[in-house]
Amino acid sequence: MSVSDAVVAITTRLEREEPSVAEAAAAIRRRIEGSLQVAIAGRVKAGKSTLLNAMVGERLAPTDAGECTRIVSWYRKGTSYQVSARLVDGTERPLAFKRQDGALDVELGDLSGRQVRWLDVRWPASTLDTITLIDTPGIASLNDENSRRTREFLDPDEGAGGDADAVIYLMRHVHAADVAFLEAFMDRSVAASSPVNAVGVLSRADEIGAGRLDAIESAGRIARRYAADPQIRGLCASVTPLAGLLAETGLTLREDEVANLRTLAAAGPDVLERMLLSTDEFCDVSSSDLTVELRRELLSRLGMFGVRVSLQELAAGANTAATLGPKLVARSGLSELRRLIAEHFMPRSRILKARTAVQALRSLAATMRSTHPDAAVKLDREVEQLEAGAVEFARMRGAHLVTTGEARVADREREELERLLLAGTPAAAMGLAAGAPEEEIKRKALEGVARWRDRAADPLADPAVVEVFETAARSCEAFYVGN
Ligand SMILES: Nc1nc2c(ncn2[C@@H]2O[C@H](COP(=O)(O)OP(=O)(O)O)[C@@H](O)[C@H]2O)c(=O)[nH]1
Ligand SMILES: [Mg+2]
């Protein structure tokens, strides 16, 4: 039985036998059958909402300022367009919304942001088919209101939800404070507690190097350096650079904006060269026939780098929204982030959801302890058995120990173990190409069982390392028998 089946078996039993928690158990069951919930976390202004829009391909999340940017918001697949607010008092209220230049504008009406626990946006976008995205206000400092809301959301012990299965963590320029902060906040938050379910994004990558055309390449080098930093490796599995704004705008580019870019381009290369030096030069009235207001609009949609890239692509012939948009997306780094999500989260979606469910079952048992002690003990025992029996959980724990450095192994072995314990498919775990023949996987797996078992027998090895080697052997065994 897979772990998700095992979770469903437990919740079904509770629904049948324990009326007091039947509803909560049903909610856990529905969660495990639903889509993967991915939270977007990081500091205020890191570009979280912009990235969410790029991932959805529509401007749903409000960026910059405004009351709604300070509220945790869920974006999930719906059969129609619907927005509602879940209030602090537990009730739900439908909200009015409109779209302005493609951007969703939710009206809180007479509600104040403080009364709202979270916003629920249901949207019929195919990008939300398998993944629900959660936009968080972000952390600015440990005691401000946004940070409290974000932490409350990410940390189930603090009450509200705590419902993310995985996290995309945005960092702008990682300086020491960022990392210290990230650690403080990851320690306490379940969803983000481990590199097994977190990926990092070096955001606003186009701003690195003052918007020069090689900005993304420089950002890529910095991202690789971060990814190799042991401290960051302990927090997220990899770091990829992204110019979220370029992706968002590329996917939502309008014909009138391209027309404005064409007007701009008519100024000629010498004038343009000067205009692109700074925002002041760009907005200098005499430089172009385009109104200053429209120039500012282009800057806010594209950034200086995006304007530069657009002019270059216009000159090369991409002069409609349908041709220029995809060029911008291609330069943004979005496809690499999509690949990361497809490889790091999606194949493991069921186990990541099971992990969240197990945590939910544990807290359910805790709430039952005073009123239904026997039932609580029974539930605790079931969850324990499930955790101990599932090789998937052991792999996740092993991966956590290796990537965080809690189990110290040689670099070469670490890479192999990370692959073995984190990969989504048996072939990938064995270091083989997708579609490798069954016998080849079995042969490698069998060789792995012997080798890792041998390593685990080292009498001088640290207990965490022994656990990792044993788990590696156990995973190889599971791959050998075809699990
Ligand atoms: N140049 C540039 N600006 C960005 C990028 N992503 C976001 N921004 C801008 O940074 C500001 C904050 O972005 P937002 O997505 O609201 O950040 P959040 O607070 O993390 O949700 C907005 O003005 C965005 O237009 C990016 O990739 N490049
Ligand atoms: Mg935001």
C-alpha cells in the first residue's frame, strides 16, 4: 500500500468511527486527493506576486502596494471565476472583483485587511490544474504584521492553515541577514522545514548588473554559487535565477504596449542609447514622442532590462505581442523554474502531500488527547506505523539529513545519495536516463543494495550517516523489487 493509500485508510476509519473529528479527517482525505499546494515565500518585495502571475500566465496577484498584497491568498483551479474571503471569525464572504488592463482587482468593500484570514481565488486556468499556488505577504522583520501572517500561515502550530506541501523561496541578493532570517523562519515552519520540498529562486535577476543585457547570465553564476553554499543547500534543493517581471509581462503583453515600444524605437539608436542609461534619461520629455506617462508604464511592466531586450527584439523583427511576448519569456528563466518544479515537486507530489497529511493527523491526535484519550493513542500509533513502514518517508528523511549536512558524507557520495533519495523516478534515482530498460535499473539497484549496506556496516560511522546509508540500501531494495 502506498503512503497516500495508507493515509486515506486512516482518515476513512476516523470518518466512520470518530464523529468528533470526522469532518477534520474528511478534510485531510480531500487534501491528499487534491492538487499539490505550493507556497511562495520570501521577503516583502522579493517579487513573489509577480512570480505567481508568471506561473499562472495571468495577472491575478496584486503586486507592489495595496491592502490585498498583505493578505495570504490562495489561487486554485475553479470551474468559473470566483473570489471569496475567509474571515478571522471563520465565516466566508464572496467578494466583488474586476479586471483592469488584465490585472485582477479584488474589492474588499467594507472589510478591513485585519478581518481577513485569507483570500480564496478560483480561476479556470489550466496552469492551476495540478498545482495550487499560495501567495504570502512575506517577511520583512520578525515582528511586523506581514511577517506574523506569513509565519502563522507557514507554521501550523500557530493556527492558520499551515497547509503548504512545498515552498518556492525567493531571495533577491542573499546577504548574511537573509540567510539567518531564512533559517529562523524555516526551522519553525513545517512546509519549509526541509530542502526536500523547497526550491530557491534568485529573483529580480534582471536588476543584477544594472539591467545590462548579460544580467541573467550573471545572475545564473550567482545562483550557482548560492546553490553550492552549504548554508543555502540546507534550506532549498537548488537555486535558479528568474526575471519574474519579464516573464509576467511576456505572457500578458498587449498590442498597445508593443505599439508604444515601436514609437519609442522610432527615436533612433543614438537617442535610445542615452535614454536607456537611467530612469531620468528615459523619462526626459524631449527624447521621444511617447508621453512620459506611457514611458513610465512601460518601465513598470518591463523594467529597464525588459525595455532594452524588447527594443533589441523589435529591431530583429518581433514586432507584435504574439511574437515579442514569447521572446521575453524565453529570456526570463521561467522555463528553468518550471523544469525544476516538474522534476523536484511533481513526481513526488503524492509523498509531499502525504507528509503534510501525516502532520495534520498528528495534530488531530493531539487535539483528541484530552477528550478522547483512547482514540488519540490509537491514531498516534497508526501514524507511527505508517511513518516507520514507508520507505518513501525514510527516503525523505535521509535526503533531509544529507542535504542539510546533518549527516556528513564525502561530496561525491553526497551527490549520489541526493539523487538516489530525491529523484522522482527509479531510473533517475539510479542515475539512468528516462526510459532506461527495467533490467538496467534492477542491476544498478542490486549493486546499490550491496554497496550501501556495506557502507552502513562501518563501525566508526556517525549514527546519522549510518541511517542514511541504510535508507539508501532500503531504497535500492525497493527499486529492485519494482516499487
Ligand atoms: N525589474 C524587476 N522588477 C520586478 C521583478 N519582479 C518584481 N518586480 C517589481 O518589484 C516590485 C515588487 O514585486 P511584488 O511581486 O509585488 O513583490 P512581493 O512583495 O514579493 O509580492 C514590483 O514593483 C514589481 O514590478 C523582476 O523580476 N524584475
Ligand atoms: Mg506580494
